[in-house]
Amino acid sequence: MGTEDKATTMFNNTFVRPEKFYLSGFSNIPHIRYFYAFLCLVYIMTVLGNGFLLSLISLVKTLHTPKYMIVFNMALTDLCGSTALIPKLLDTFLFDRRYILYDACLSYMFFVMFFASVQSWTLVTMAYDRLIAICFPLRYHNIVTETSVAAILLFVWIFLVSVITTMVRLVNRLSFCRSLVVNSFFCDHGPVYRLACNDTSLNYNMASALITILIIIPLIFIIATYVCIFIALSRTTSRKEQIRALKTCTSHLILVVIFFLPIGITNIATRASYIHPNARMINSTLTHTIPALLDPIIYALKTEEVMNAVKKIEIKCLENLSI
């Protein structure tokens, strides 16, 4: 008797916690191995890019500032988020190991969702940094200190650990007596809790709360921040000063667009019309992985302080080689 049959016979008799789930993932996609190879390349480049940025910020003393504490947090989160998702995804589908233990599935869910949520709120922290820098330039160094930024980031991590832990615990209270096939490429919250046969209203409410906490509130805060920034800049008489101030925001704005636009498009399209599961999962996979790849590239290419730090390291390396 299969796992699903056993679960069905036990329905209404006892609480069912399955030994394993089955990740259905991508199905009947021609040349899907090329996509897996692409994800492998994305992961390698993500590790190299974010590892380089983390090392650079650690080694160069001029980057030991509150602003780059936030950038360091973003790079660390990108690295951890990609590591939580991509290696397991490749192991699951490239080597056809689609069964995943129940506890491992919940851990998988926790880490992927947690690091994605930290990415979202790190962008909010960056927006706060730009708001103070442009609207209150004379007080910037008094307001945005290493202590205050560390406190904000610590609060974000603790708060989001609490939220995602609550989400996982609510899944853990469910009884799974029907299908154990998760229609996703990882142990995603929605596809997992919908498999349960007891009341899932709390899980549905938690999913709605997560969308609000992780997407809607951060976006509202970021938009409000830039409204305040544009109002402040409109009162500046010098066009040159306006352009200079906006240039300091371009990297952050690009990161915001890269992170939130795919998520928004996916959610709107899913609710507005039918999307083939394969298309939805490929889009979701890229949404989870591409921002982490591009973030260090954007900061390396668009931020003057980082480029100057790279030049300093190059000069030191050349000097050491000449000696």
C-alpha cells in the first residue's frame, strides 16, 4: 500500500504526520537539464560575487560604515538564501531525489522563506539610510550610527525568525491524509499547507499576513521614503545637487525593482489568469535566485566607494608582488 493510500485509510482515525513529501517540481519540460545547468552557474556566480563583496567590506576599513553594514547584511543574506535553495533544488531534480523527509521539508521551508524575507527588509533599511542621508544630511552621522544600524538589523532578524517560525509551527499542527505531492520546486508554504485535511484557516491567514509583512509593508515604506526624498530634492535650488543626490539612490532603486517587480508580476498574473505550473515555478525560481546574483554586481559597478576600495586592493596586491 502506497503512502497516499495509508494516509487515506488513517483519515478521521488519527493525526497523520507523513514520513516524506514528494516534490513534483518541473514536469515534461524539454531540455530541462540546461535550466539546471544555468541555475548551477547562477549559484557559483552568486557565491563568488557575494563572497567577494563580503571580503571587500571586511578588509577595507573605509567601508566600515553604517551604510556598508547594511550592504554586508544584504550580501550575507543573498549568499545564505541561494545556498538554502539552489543546491537542494539541483539535488532534488537533477538527480531525481524528489522525496524529502517531513522535518527536512519544514526546515527547507523555513530557511528559504526566512532569507527571502530578510532580503526584503534589508532593502527597507537601505531606504531608511538614503532618507536620512538626503533629507537630514547634517544629522546623518548622528542618526545613522553603527549602533543604530546594528540594532535595526538585529531587530529585523529576530522579528522575522519569530514570524517564519510561527508559520512553520502552524504547518506542523496539520494532518496530512490526502496527497503528499507538493506542487512546487521546494517545500513552499502554500502548496504544503493546502495538502492538509484538517482546518487550514490559520495557515491561510498566516499566508496573507506574510504577504503583507514581507511585500506590501516594505514596498509602502520604500515608496513613502522616496516620496519624501523627491520632495526634499525639489526644494533644492541646485540642479547639480539634485542629480548628485539621486545618483546615490540608483543602486538601491535597481535592487528594489529587481527584487519586488518579479514577485509582483507573478502574484498578479497568478490571480488574474491561469498560468501553467511549469511557467509559474520557473518564474518563481528566477525570482528567488537572480536578485542574489545581481546585487553584488550592481554594487560593484554602481557604487563609487566600492570601486575605490577595489582599486586600493589592486594597488596593494601590485605592491606586494613587486616586493
